[in-house]
Amino acid sequence: MTTRTGSGKKAPAKATTASSTKTTSKPKAAAPTKAAATKKTAAPKKAAAPKVAAPKKAAAPKTPKVKKPAAPKVAAPKKAAAPKRASTKIDLVAAAQPAAEMAKTGAVVNHIALVVDRSGSMSSIRSKVIAVFNSQLAEIRKNSESLAQQTFVSFYTFQTTVDAPRFFAKPIADVSSLTELRCTGTTALLDATGQAIVDLSAIPGADLDNVSFLILVLTDGAENNSRKYKSSLKGMINRVQATGRWTLAFLTPPGGESTLQGFGIPAGNIRAWETSQAGIKQLGQAMQQGLQNFYQARSKGQKAVVGVFTTDLSTVSTTEVKTTLTEATGSFVTLPVASDCDIRTLVDSALGAGSFKKGNGYYELNKPELVQEYKEVAIVEKATGKIYIGDDARTLLGLPIGARIKVRPGDHAGFSVYVQSTSVNRRLAAGTTLLYRK
């Protein structure tokens, strides 16, 4: 019979033999019985053929991964370090040795540093600036030779930072023309000025009485990136100008004059210019005038100039005027200008209708004027009223010969300056006088 398990499956029936009643005792071995004759001997079971496991397919040999040798790490080439400033103390001493030796002889020695802006805004006019720069080198060379003044030139450029000088304290005879000017970056104007002062001051013999310095700075924009000398520059400028042997002059865009004056630059040493075609032409003329004024002052024993870009007679003596120019007092009549009027009206009313002839009148220089290269200049001694004329009047005033220039009146001391008019309707200012050739 069968019983049912809790799971519902049939459980096998328990054996009823005695041997199965005691579960704890070992079963007795049954006595062997003789095989009944009648019983057939059971045929031995055939041994099951051993299962031979099918040989496993040999796994395809794994191709050993060969690691590619790592490419040797080649260090990225370091950016070439910016060249160290050529204006280190050792380099300065070496470069300036000829100037130092010349200064020891007692000769008149001039150091001129041209400091030129090469910021990005100069890109559109760089070729014109190069031409102006080279013309100034020619002007320096001419004045140095004609006045027998030993001149050594340094050239600085600046943009976001100040470049090492392209050449330093080089005899003007050995200076080559500028051929390129790469423009980029912003305007570290104050740092460039400060660096030029520091470098020039380090020249052996810089403190000798026969040595003078002119720093001529050209920029088309306002300062916007100086770090090194921004806070100390004013004191540096005051210190070198106090020696009486340093002249600093700036060519700056309109509006920059007041900032430079705040650093102690005399108003007569600042000239505004514009980047137009006409402006660049005037720039060249202004630089030429500045250089001539400097050299003329040096030839008279001056060591610095405070009216680089103005007419200046403050150091000109009456004797020099008399010996250099021709007195022409008897050839002119002096006409006072009572009220603003045109030149023809004044002459005809004073000397009679129809008296006016174009080119015979000379107006008083009392405001900035464009003076053409062909116009004569007359100088009047205030104390005596004597009138002097001649080509050298321009030279005495620091005006370039053979070039038109925008003139700003400066310190005329005991003289008045008159410029020839070739107009029929030039406006004359009340309170001035007109010289009219008879």
C-alpha cells in the first residue's frame, strides 16, 4: 500500500521482513543458499562500454597580445625664452664705451633716444612712421656733422611691454635706416620712458657736464599697460630734468597733453599729432623742428630745452640777432591793429586806397600758425623797434629750413616775431601790429 506525503507524491511501502524492523542493529549476513538447479543462472550483464568523452576541440591558440612599445615621450619643445633685455648693466657698459670715452675728452656729447610706439593701432601707418623715423636719423646726422657735436643714438620700441633696445648709444655715423616695424599689443608708454631714463643714466660719464640727453617719444595712443614705472616715473622725470642736462619731448595724440604735463613735461615739449596723411607730414616736421631746436640750443651752450616744439628766442642775444640777420627797419612801416580786420582793409585805410600789395605785409605771430617754407620771417627788437630779416631767422627760431610747419609761439623774450602773409584777406587780431614793406 502506499501512503501519501504531504507533498502529494507516493512514498514507497515499508519492508515487512524482520530485518527491517530494527533500524539500529546491523543486518545479519544471509547464509548463502545453493543455487536451485532449476534456476537459470542469470546472464551476466554486459559491462557498459565506458563513456569516452568526446575530445574537446582544441581551443584556438590565443595570439599573444604584443604590446606596442610605447613611443618615447618627447618633451614638447619649450618656447624659446624671450631674449633678455640687451639693456642689462653689463651690456650697457659695453655698448656705451665709445660714448663714455668721448665724454672724457670734454667734447660736446649728445645722447638721443628715439622711443617709438609699435602697438597694434600703429599698423595702418607703420610704413609712414618708418619713413619719418629715417628722415629724423638723417636730420640727426646732418646736425651732428654741421655743428661738430658728437651724437650717440639709442632706439627703443614698445607695445604691451618694452622691447630691448634695437641699438644703444651707437654713433650716429654707424646707425642704419629702419626697415621694419611690427605692430601688436597695447601701449606701455610710461614704462618705455622710464626704461630709457634708467638705461641712459647708467652710461659711464652720464653725469659729466658736457653730456646732454634728449628722449623723443612717439605714440599714437594713450598709456594703458605700464606696470614697472607707472608710480615712480614722475619722480624720475623731475630728478633728471633738475640736472639741467635732460630734455624729454613727446609726440602724442590730441588730448594727451595734460596727462604728460602732470608728469612734469613742459608744455613746449609736447606736440599733438593725428594719424591722417597731413598729420603724419606735420609729425615729421615737428620732429625736425624739435631736433633743430635741441642742436641749436646745444651750440649756444645750453644743455636742455624747454620749448622743443615752439619758437624760442629766450637764449638768443641781441648781438646774435644783429650779426646773423640784416637790419631792414627803414624798409617797413609799422601799423597798429586797433580792431580785428583783414589785412587789405588795414593797409588801404592806413596808407590810402589801393596801397595794399599781396606779400608785403608781415603779421605778428601770437597763436599757432602754419608757416610755409617760402615765407619770410622778421624779428623785431622790442626795446628799439629795429627790424631784422634773413634766412637765418628761421634757424634762430628753431624752424626747419625749406619745410612748412605748424608753429606754436613760445618764449620770444625781448623780441617779437612776424611772418610774411601772401593772402589778401588774412584776419589780423586786435592789439597786434602789422609790418608792411614800403
